[in-house]
Amino acid sequence: MSRLDSYIRRMQAQKLCLDRAAQLIGTRPGPILELGFGNGRTYDHLRELFPGRKIYVFDRQINPHPDCVPPTDMVRLGDARETLPRFLEGAPEPAVLIHTDIGTGDKTASLRLAQDLAPTIARLLAPGGLVAGDQPLPDDGLEPLPLPEGVKVGRYHFYRRRA
Amino acid sequence: MSRLDSYIRRMQAQKLCLDRAAQLIGTRPGPILELGFGNGRTYDHLRELFPGRKIYVFDRQINPHPDCVPPTDMVRLGDARETLPRFLEGAPEPAVLIHTDIGTGDKTASLRLAQDLAPTIARLLAPGGLVAGDQPLPDDGLEPLPLPEGVKVGRYHFYRRRA
Ligand SMILES: C[S@@+](CC[C@H](N)C(=O)[O-])C[C@H]1O[C@@H](n2cnc3c(N)ncnc32)[C@H](O)[C@@H]1O
Ligand code: NI
Ligand code: NI
């Protein structure tokens, strides 16, 4: 399979997981955290799925499309290994959904980053809160959920915070 | 429709047009030109569809994934407004397929660039040669082809060089 094929499938998997998350969450309250903003394509999708929700954005730097500029007070710039624990210290409302899209070309480094962030991610979620991500998030507090139909195992990752 | 949705559809449209081009071209000879190499995702797909073909690559700079590094002698670095006419002057073999993926965030500039390149693109193609691209390519020598099923008009662009 070409890199174009697998890229398309990964983008579809991302979309399908987020669409499923929106169904599961319904009107349950809580903010959303987007880890890895990039140019805001996924952010735009989250805004559409969850109108009116607070969406916090974490990235080293953001490069938003003009249509997708997040409000300044919702942006946390810096290495997620620092910004995420600092955010947690601020005792925020528990998140209803966290999305991670933090992979770079370096597979080992991406896996490692997700592994490092997983415990903080689990603690940021409300019990029953969801996390969808491009990398596995190994943490005892996170229970793997079945993937939406059409998403191959390993292409995306989907968990629920244990109660 | 969110930017994620329309991005996925654009990537699918690209893939479907290139897959169709491969069917139409079959074993007809001639090199392929990839305008806008980026990180080489589409290049990888072209390599798979057309094993053993010469694929020339044009971009201001290339940022290849380690699996998708093109041979140095196939790369033409610089602004396509300069590299493409220079390539044509070298009286290359007529191309059997040209793919353009040269859009940037600036829609007007992208349309303009494609418009500027269209006549050179038409001249680089063999009669009956194909061009698929992310931007319209207005030129009398290029006849619009029907898009593959599932590709909405305007999402991708597909032409044949008139005989
Ligand atoms: C959307 S990206 C291409 C992505 C690529 N198909 C891939 O699979 O990674 C567009 C590319 O067009 C290139 N580009 C834009 N304007 C250009 C110009 N005037 N001359 C040469 N390259 C240009 C950019 O440098 C960028 O790499
Ligand atoms: Ni726009
Ligand atoms: Ni690879």
C-alpha cells in the first residue's frame, strides 16, 4: 500500500473515531483538548461536531488556516510534556474528550511521547471520558474501546477513562 | 463540511484520478512529471502505479519521507515557473502523465500559478498524454476528461492533451 493510500486511511480513521466520540458523548458536559493542532483541520472538525464547546489547543507552535484560528486564551504553546502537566495543575474541569495527533516522521519518538503523556491524559479526563489518538496510549486508567467500522486495528486508537 | 472532511475528499480525489490515469495509460511509454513533491506521498503512489517509469520531480524544496527519496538526477529544484520551461528546452521525451499538486494556502496565488504553468504543461505532454491536478489548467491544448466516479467536479482536475 502506498503512503498516499495509508495516509488517506489514517485521516478517515481519525474522522470516524471523532464522529463516533461525538455520538457517545452527546450532551455530556466538559471541555475538549486537542493535542497537536498543526493547521487546525481536525480542530475545525471538532468545532463542527461539538458546537459551543470549549476546545483547548496544545502544540509547540500553531499554523492555523485563516478560517480556523483558535481564541488566544484557548491555546497552550510549548512542549506537551510541559504544557499538559501544567494545565492539569490548574485543576481544570475534567475533559470529556481528548484527541491526540502528535506523530512526527520519527515513529519511535512519537510512540515514546504518547507513552509519556498517557498518564497525564488519563488524569485530565472525566470518568467515562474518551480519548482518540494517532498513537497508542498505554495507561491502566484507559480502557481500549472497539474501533468504528472501517477502521483497521492499529490505524487509530480509542479509549475510555475507567470510572 | 469541515476542513478535515474536504481534505479527505481531496486526497481521495487525487488518488482516484491517478489510479484512473494508470488504467488509461497502460503500457504507453513516456516519463511522468510530479509537480509539487512535498514529502513524497503522491510520488510513492505514482511509483506503485507505474513501476519502473521515469518520474521527474519538481518543487522549490523537497522534504522526502525516508522511504520516498527520489534519485537526485530526477529532481528539479526551484520555482516551477523557471524549472518547467527549462526542462522543456532540454527537449525531453514527451510525458505520458503530469501530476500537479502545487496548491498552497493562498487560493488566488495557486490558481494563478496553475494558469501560468498550463501552456508549458500542455507542451510537455505527448498527444493523448494526461494531466491530473489540484488546480484548473486552462489551455486550449488540454481537453477536460470526465472525473472518476466519486470525485465531485472542481475537487480535482483531469485533462488529456489533444492529438
Ligand atoms: C500540497 S504540497 C504537495 C504535496 C505532495 N503531493 C505530497 O504528496 O507530499 C504543494 C507543494 O508545491 C510546492 N510548490 C508550490 N508552489 C511552487 C512553485 N511555484 N514552484 C515549485 N514548487 C511549488 C510546495 O513547495 C509544496 O511542496
Ligand atoms: Ni478556507
Ligand atoms: Ni515509512
